[in-house]
Amino acid sequence: MDLKVGMLWYDDARDRSLADKIARAANYYRIKYGQAPSVCYVAASLAAALPAHTNGLSIKGAPNILPDHFWLGVAWNHE
């Protein structure tokens, strides 16, 4: 994973699309931390339903992220 520290967002609203949930989380992140996140991890089972990139945000699936949870942050370059 290229994210060491981030913000965990929970949204179980059934009336919002997955893309909308991520957009809302990214907007909150921008307001709270003063910069846009570059990566969002979602449950591995949901990753296939999303584009790999949207609005400058890389979307990745991870087996340790639960459904309705989103882990956002700025990617860490470990090179």
C-alpha cells in the first residue's frame, strides 16, 4: 500500500452511489486538511465497480477495508 497515514470515512447511505460517497469523502478531506487526497482505498470487492482514477483520485481495492469504509490520503512515495 502506498498510504501510511490517512482519513477513514464511513458512509452507509443507500441512496448515494459509491462514486458520490467517495467524492463527499474527498471533499471533506480537502476542507479538513487543506489539500486534496491522491488515493482512496475501498473494499476489494467494490474496486472493480469503480474507475481506477476519478477527479485526480486513484481508487484502489484492499482486502482490509470493510464495505462502506473509505481510506483517503496522499500517496507515500517510498523510493
